[in-house]
Amino acid sequence: MDENGVRVGVIQVAAPAGQIMGGQGDSGGPMFKKVTGGVQARGILISADTTAGAP
């Protein structure tokens, strides 16, 4: 994906059924992954699939 001439990697993630990962106003927030011994920073939230719906 290119953003203003800068190539950025996109990681697509999905929440477990019935759970919400992000919502309106969360853009720009940090994304982390739980790993053995702690967490790893993965990037920032840039958009959400608004067609998925909420539980």
C-alpha cells in the first residue's frame, strides 16, 4: 500500500467471534501482539471493517 509516496506494510487482523478490536476514534492507536514474555509493537490502527458489525 502506498500512502503519499511512502510504501507501508499492512497487516490484516480479525477479532475472535463476538469480540471487538477497535472502533470509531481508535485510529492512530497502537497495535500490539501478545508474545511469550510480554508484548510486541506491531503498528498503528488505520481503519476498520465497518461491515463486520458489533455483537
